Amino acid sequence: MVCVQCGKEISDVAKFCPHCGAVISASAPKAETAPTQGSAAGTGSYSYGSSPAYSAGVGGRTPTPPEDTEKHGKKGLFIGGAVAAVAVVAAVVFMLVSGVFSSPKGRVEAAFAKTMSAFSKAGEGMGLPNMAELTQSKSVSQSFSMELNSVNSELVGYDLSSLQGLGLRVSTDYNQKGRTLGGELAAFWGDNEIFSFLMAANDNVLSFASPQFTGGDAYGLDTETIGKAMVRWGMAPEDESIDVSSIGFNIFDLAEETAPSKQPEEMEQKLKEAAKKLDAAIKVEKAGKKTIEVNGNSLNAAKYLVTIPEQAMEVYIDALSDAMALVDSQEQSRKFLRGIGLDEDTIGDILPDMSGMDPYGEMFDALKQVLREMGDLELEVYLNDGYVCAVEYSKEQNGSRLELGLYLGGGDNYVDDFSLRFAVDDEEVLIESTGNHGGKDGVFTDATTIRARSGGSTQFRISSNFSYEPKAKADNFEWRLNLNNMASVKMAGQLTAGKDSLDLQLDDVSLMTAGMEICSLSMDYHVGPFDGVAVFQPNPTLLGDMDLYDLESLYYDIEYYAMEWQYDMLALIPEDLFWAFY
């Protein structure tokens, strides 16, 4: 049938006209054959494209329209317009998904984004804590210990078995909000403690102690009045322009004041604008299909030619230079000197005048010179399955050929394989990595090799093999490192990771050379939120309250304790080991 309003042919079961939106009543006329131009118009006949209700009738009279035609017409327009809008949106979505509107540059950018996302998510299954967040919390406890399990005496010709149990431990506990700090550095030999140095800070009091060198007594210093103590001790400099008595600081306030500040807003804006201009200057052209070798696999990839103009890169470097100039390279030093109580005049005498100087200028100039020699950067980028599978670059420069290749994926799982090749003529460096990087089946593995080659033969080789099974209850971690098949390190143990903590217990760390074991160690490492100062520290005697006589007495006490410690150590060393070293 035909529409009663616009006269166009529509479906017999249509409820409204898809062309003009008019509502179609059940009594709408069926489609008729349109008369040829110049034919007579009889009763009930009409010209094609006009509605009988509004076309001129017999005798030129215009029939009166039905009562609700205008009302129904407006309603039909709204309904028809809505349906048409939905159809247009659906068509656009389909074309975007199918790539009809996707430019070569858009496809390459989307592939790089997909690639970066895949690799960044690859290790999430390990469940390792975010160390950056933990550090930024400024409330952290850490500890590390290392102990000798065995040593190969054959390498030196002496029996060194008595060295078993020799070890070192270090621990720190830091809470910026609670203004508390504690730490220990100690060496031990089996059940015997060789030495231990304890340090603590409680707000403005910094203290130290050692069972071996201070008899277990603690001595402290009020850091906020250290200048006044120096004056009392007669340690003021001859330069009277420096007010030593004003020198003082609080290590927790100093940590806050000298913490890296947020990037200036103006600098951030300049960098964004520069990146946007550089992106706009990059040109991408599709260059057909090509079968390419990627990490030992043949892939049918889409090839794109990506050109980054030299001039655009120079403009970007200039923008970087301008942005970096907004950062006062001396500000951190000035904050520190202000924090310990020095006035601006003294700071000015200490720090050189760098006003108007660009500390990064030479670096950026050198980089621009390299760009001028290299010219436009022309890359060949290959895409497969929506990912970047290869990026290649080659250029003849000063009689030498430079080649660079980055290859990603190729195997069953995209993130499991990658390699990087850098070559100048017959000299090349090759990095190859494969394994279960995504943790399929709950086990993370990696085998990485770094090789330096010359004339086709390997000159230097480092290989690394790693395995980690997070859900295993014991011995879930192993790592082997081999250097040129001459020296190697093997470690195995248990790695336990929490939301904000990590514990690594290595029962066996073996050092090998020429196929022989040099020694075996055990290591423990822990990092997590601050859980209190682990090392007990007695109330310290403040040095600032002591006069020169008291300080001199303290010096002789420490000297006495040191001599006693020396005798104890000599008695601890077995005689055969003593003569082996002397």
C-alpha cells in the first residue's frame, strides 16, 4: 500500500510510514500503479507523490482533511524520528565496531593501548603488594637477615666449616604520623652476637646504643637544639655571620618538608599540550598484510607505516625543556637547609647562584642533535588479533646499518613471549623471554636470556629462570641466574604475599663457579605496615646536657668497651681459622 500523507509505497502491515512518520490507519489505500505523465485524472485518481486528501479534486476543488490528521501527523513524526534516531545510532555503532570508520592511526593507537593493558595485568595474579603505596604511606616495617650455611674449603685450601652460622641482620621500623623510628644493624655467629648497633628516634630525640660499645646504655641528642649544644661545647665556627645556635631540626618535619612535591600544574599542562601536538603530527599508513616471524611463530599480520617527523620531535623536546625549567632544581636543597635552621643569607652563600641557568639544556640540545642526524623516525608496526606483535626500525647511518626490533606474543598466550633485538652491523644485543607470564594454571614462570653477539658468535650471555606458585604451601619460589656459564646463583624457598605485606624465606641460596659451589646461604626478608619498634631502647642520656668533661669520659668508656670486644672476638675465633687468615 501507499502512505496517505507522502504517497510513498510502504509495507501492507506497516503501522506508520518510515519515510514521513505518518500513522497508517487500517483503511489506508493499497498501492496503485502510478499514471504516466500527462494522463487524465479521473475520479479518485491522484498524481504520484501526493495524498488524495490534499490533492486537487475534480473541478479543482480541494477536499477537506480528516479531523485528526494534523494531530496524528505530529505524533507520527515524533515516533518516526525516534525510530530513525535509534536506527542511525545502531548503524554507527555497527560501523565503529566493524572498523568502517576506524583510521589506520586509530587502529594502531588502539592496539598499543590493548598491548599495554595486557602486559600490565599479566602479573596481577601473583597477588604481590603495591610497594609504591606502602612506601608512600610512610608507615613501614622492614627486616632482612642473611646466614652462611656452608662454604667450600677446597677453593682456598683451608677448613672454613667453622664459619657456618655467620650472618647479618638489618631492621627498620618507621611511622611518620607517630613520629617514631627504630633500627638495628647486627652481626652474629651462631648463638653469639658479634655486634649490634641500635638507633631510635622519638619526635625530636635521636638516640643510639650498642651492647658491645656503650655497655647497653643509650645516648641521645635533641636535634632541635643541636646548635645550642655546639655553642656550649665550643664548636662554633669562626665565621660569626652564621648563627650556629639557631641550627636545629626535627627529622620527621624535615621528611615532610623535603618530600618530592607534586608536579606544578603549569608544567603538567605544558607536557599534555606537547604530547597532544606530537600525537597529531604522527602519520600512519596501512601497508597491506605480511607474514612475519614473531618469537619463533609465523603470524599473518597487518602492516602499518608509522612516521614521527623529526621537526615534531624537536618541538616536543623544546616543550619538555620549557616544562623542566619550571622546576627549581635547588628547591629541595633549600628546603633541607631551611629545615635545619639556616637563614636565607647563609643558604645563598652555601648554594651557587643558578638563576637563569638551565640544568637540562645540554642534555636536550644533545638529544636534538641526534634527532637531526637521524631525521624522521619511520617505524614498521605489525598488528595481529588487535595487539601489537612487532615494531621494526632500520636505517643506514654514517656507513653503518642500525636495526631495532621489538616482538610481542606469537604463542598461545600473548603475554608469554617477547623479545628485543638491537644491532649495529654485525654487533647485536638480543633479549628473549618466554614462560607462563600470565600465571595460567596458577604457576608463574619466566625464562629470560640476554646475549651480546659479534660476527654471529655469542660473546656474553646471562640467563634467568624463575618460578612462583602463589597457592603452594611450601617451596613455592625458585630463581636461577647464570652468568656466561661460569658463575651462577640459585635460590629456593617460600614467598608469601599479602595485600600490603611480603615475606620471602630462602632456605637455600647457592653461589656456584665453574661447576663448583662456593657457598650456601639462607636469607629472610619481610616488608609490611608499621607494627611497632621491634628493638628495645632504654631512655637515653642527652648529650646536649653533658659538658666537655662528661663527653670525654664517654669517649674513654667507648674505647674501653671496644678493647673488651676485641678480646672477646679473638677468643671466639677457632685457632685453626685464626691462623688461616693470618
